[in-house]
Amino acid sequence: MGDGYGAKTTKKKKKSGGKKKKMAVEQTLAAKSVCEWVFLESLSAPITSADGFGVPKSHTRFADKMIFELHSHSTCSDGVLSPFALVERAYRNGVKVLALTDHDTMAGIPEALEAARKFGIKIIPGVEISTIFSPRGESGPEEPVHILAYYSSCGPSRFEELEKCLANIRDGRFLRAKNMVSKLNNLKMPLKWEHVAKIAGNGVAPGRLHVARAMVEAGHVENLKQAFNRYLYDGGPAYSMGSESLAEEAVQLICQTGGVAALAHPWALKNPVSVIRGLKAAGLHGIEVYRSDGKVAAFSDFADTYDLLKIGGSDYHGKRSHYESDLGSVNLPVLALHKFLQVARPIWCNAIKDVLQNFAEEPCDSNLQRIARFGKIKNLQGGLLSCGKDVLDLCLSSWLTIEERQTIDAETLSLKLSRAVINQTGIEVSVTSI
Ligand SMILES: [Zn+2]
Ligand SMILES: [Zn+2]
């Protein structure tokens, strides 16, 4: 969801001389700082990233024109492309930083990270959480709200906690899709549950889009838009609620697990002011403001009023319709990403600190795998790392800048891990503690 209807957008206005110069300096500094972060991992990783894809190695080649994509979906939720194919498309479209934000699952992140290493782009592990906002003490209806969560390369610091919440929502989606099918059947539109499940794919929690596709295939409607506009819209005759958590709770959970929380497509909300105000109080960091048709003035103003980050992305699903924006089509200024990173990096740094500290306190397999959950397994398998300290060094150098590393008591952690031996047996790494 998230095609904006009727919201005004603004194009950049001309700036006067002095102001323009100041902007240019600011922009150059932001680009430099963003570049440093984008290349952190590829510069420190012992494994080279390019293998036949001609990935540019030099920073300078694209410092002036960087494309960031902070909202996208794969086959792990209701997107059409696999995480690998999505990353490939992002690469072809010139995207340098891609956030994979599937609905209620992070299942696609490892594959996306693997692909990103090949194509030389940076992945922000993300998820778009389906929630319900219920206005307290204010009039207005409950409404579905999508919250984007962005994590550092090692993912959430308390992954199990987040996963439990996401699994609940996914279970609810199965039930919800079944309810929608039975509502359609009652509306004299016979549809088989198996049909919807088959469209969603093996193990994928079905969403409204999958139901809509089944409706098109069964000939009940002409296209997806008609399916949504007539039957599946929020509160529509075949609409059904899932078992989403409360929006405020989701925002709090994101904050507690080391993520950045942002409100997705606020233009799709009935009561955006009440949602933004409520979620800001819960710890919301940002809202989507940029779309492929420009910056949405009204939400940019809200972001200023409530001191929120201004971000945006295409919400690409690969629907092959002209209504959908292509991956990387949103012109997110480098300054916006810089501001996003200024907020995100201290949060991510603390999450990384947590994960590494747990490993140092208890250098066991499960804590090691928590570190390697989203992608450093390769280096462990390569025989390059022989003790816990090597893992620590690799993580610190690939995840944190020199400045950030100084905020961590690496010496104490190193000492604790220097005698934790890792035996190389693939993913089944065993660690003996001191
Ligand atoms: Zn959404
Ligand atoms: Zn989305």
C-alpha cells in the first residue's frame, strides 16, 4: 500500500547565493560521511566483494550521485522478486544503499546481504511491521499503521523478542486471509484458500495483495486496483483485521531492540496527526516524506513540528503496474540520509555493543551465531578466524567507524575473547570458553 492520493508535493526551490554555498558545503560533508559508512564493510572485510559484476571499487565514482532506497519488498512477503533478484535490480538501478523491509519478517535479509556482497551495495536490515493505532482519549477510528524498523548489519540486539512479535503477526495474517476468503465467498465470489496460499508461496504469510491476485485470476475483478477499491480496502466488504500489535508497542519494541522506527506512507492514514503525535511519544524517530514524485509538503511540515527524521522509499513490490514506483526512484537527498545516520548510528552502535558483550560474557555457539545471523558466517567458514578475539576485531572494523569503536571498551572484550577458540566446522562453530 502507499500510493499517495491527493497529497501535494514540492520541488526544490532556488536558493540565494550565500545560502546556496552553505548548502553545498553541508552536502559535501554529508556525502563524505555517508560514503565512509557505505564502504565501512567492504573495506574491512577480508573477502572481496566483486566477482564478475564489475563492481566499482572507488569511492569517488559515485560520491556526487548516490541513490538510497529505504523501502522495498521481496517474495519473503508480498513482493514479486526474490531477495537476490531485488538486490540485483537495485544494483542495476544504481542504488547504493538498500533497505529490505518485508512485511512482518526478516527472513529475506541473509539472502539480500549475500547478494549485496556480490553487487557491492549496502543493505540496511529492515522490516515493515503491521500494527493497529488506537487513539486514546481522542475521537477517531482505530486504523492500520505500518511501522518501518531499520537495524544495523548484525540486526536487532534482541532478535528473539522481535521475532516473537513478528511471528504472532504472521500467524494472524493466515487467519486474516482465510477470513477475507470466506467473506468473498459470502459475497458470491467463490475463491479457494489453496489458491491464495499458492500465490503467496511456500511458508509466506498471505496478505491482501495475494487475495487480490487470486480474485483477478478467478475473474471476479479486472485488476488489482478494482479488487482493493471495491472489496479489500480498509473497512471494505471483504476486509478483515489481523492480530497486529498496537503501533506504540511496536515502536517501543523497535527502540528496545536497537532499531530506528519510522512511520510508513503517512499519506495513507485517515488521521495522520493523531498517529504521528501518539507514536512520537512512544519513541518514533522518523516518517516517510519523500516519494518518487517529490517531497510531500504536508508531511515534511509534520516532521518539522514533531522533530522527526524525513525519509522515504519506493515501497517497491515489483507489481508490474504503472502505478508503482520503481526501485530507487525516490530522490532521497544525501543530507536526509546523513541525518538518518546521525540518529541511527549511535543506536546501532549500542546494539552492536550489546551483542558483542553477550558473546564476550558467554562465548558459546548460540551467542556467536547471534553475531553471524545476518552474514558474517562466510568469514568464519573461510578459516580466517581462529579465536573469539578475531571475531570481535572483524565485527568492530566492519560495523563501526574508528570514532564509534572508541566508545566501546574493546580491550576488556578482547581479553575475555582471546582464549575462546573457534573450531572451523562450517556454521557449526564450536567455541570453548576460558
Ligand atoms: Zn506499508
Ligand atoms: Zn511497504
